[in-house]
Amino acid sequence: MPVMLETNRVMTVLMVASLVMVPRGDVGKVKAVTGSEDLANFPREVTVIDPATGVEVEKDSEGKYKVKPGVTYTFAIKFQEKDSQEMYSADNNGMVYYKLPDGVTFDIASTSGVKVAVTSTEHGEYYLTNCSYEVVDDGSDRLLKFYWNYTNDHDPVLTSSQVEDDMAISHVTFFMVNLEGQFKNDATEVKFSDDVTIKVDVDDSKTVSVDKTVGHYDANTGMMEYNIKVTSTGNNDNIAVKDLLSGDWGSIDISTINAYTTYWSCKHRWRKRF
């Protein structure tokens, strides 16, 4: 079965449709299904990923994700159909939606040109080439909207009705989205569906430390040079660092500032007054 991955900065969507075609004369033999544009019951798996490492966030002995508030994580969410219900509604202009859960602030996002891999016994393997999605504000909630588009690369190109027939009798259809978001400080668990709830331990502790390297004094120029490193753990705002020297020294010259994920450093030069 072909698998295609479409990636951008915010979200990755993987969609696979495994289809069984039945001649139109045998339609009565196909188990009846109901289309649903509301995906509230379709999330089957959720994995929290640290974008800095690209791997799943560590869990404690109780299965809780160990996370920090205000830090952006990637949420890999798998939506999959149930036996008697399709993720589709012809009455909603080909759009399906999902109310994103409480406990996480998901980033606004949108993209187009998302490819969907389709396999059917009648038409073989082909791609829907221009599906799209967006994460939008919906009052006090945020909503994921996924838009079907039947543009395809089948040779010859299939009509919309042919693709719709394929999707209407799909037995296994799923897609995965990678959304970026931040856990709220008071989150203890996040319910994505009746089947999936993740537990989290949000560590909002904060620490700041300062380290200064041994300086070098150049007698010819009257300059003393050294580095100061400030390390911040957690969300610390408005950190002020003062560097006071005794003796007859002039004003500071900050020649370089290097910003890192958890710390910043700067090179200081002081000129001695003669």
C-alpha cells in the first residue's frame, strides 16, 4: 500500500484509503455505512513529540508525559474510520472537522496541496493531489478542518463521481496530522476521544543560574574580556543581569550575544581608565 508524507512547518498529514470496489449491480451486498463530518469519535492514537529531538516525549512510571508549560510540542493524531461510519459528508461541501480538546493551545495553521494515497481494486493506486486543512478559532475553541478535493493523478484522470464512489465504500481510511501546541499550566489529562486520553505532568518549576568565565586582561589595550552564561529552566520573564566590577573601569562593551534554547551568553569587554 503506498504511503505518502506531505510536510510543512506546522503540520504533517498522512492519508491512506484502502478500498474494496463492488460492481454496481452488487451494491446491495455492501454493508451500509453512515457518513459523518464530525470527527469527534475518530481519533485512535495520539503521540506527543519533542520537535527539538523529533522523538516521543518521555513518560513517567505512571504513563504521564513529562512536559513544560509554554513549550511548543508536536501532537501526532491518527484519525481512523469505524466499521459502520465514514469520515465524509456530501452535505458539507467535502469538509470534515474536529473540535480540538481542552488542555492544549493549538497553533493556528493552514496548508494546501496535501496528497492523499488511494488504493482500489477498480482504479488501482492513485493520489488525491490537492486536499487541504486549517486550524481556526471557533469562538472559545479551536477547530481542525480538513477539506476533500477530488483532483487526482490517475491516468486517465478520474471524475469526481468516480473518486466519491471509491471513498463511499472505503473499509479502512485513516489520516494523521501533526499539530503544534502548548500545554496549559493546569492540564493533567487531555481527552481526544472516547478511545484516547493522554495524561500529562506539567512541570512549571523555574530556575535561573549565572556563570562567568575567567577573564583575560590585555595590558596594551586596557581591555578585559570574559563570557557570562545565563541558564534558564522553565518560563522566566524579564531576566536582568548586572555585572559590577570594583575599581576604575569604564562602561561595558557587549561585542556578541548568543541565544540558545535554554541559555544565552554574551562576551563582555571592559576598558580600564588610566
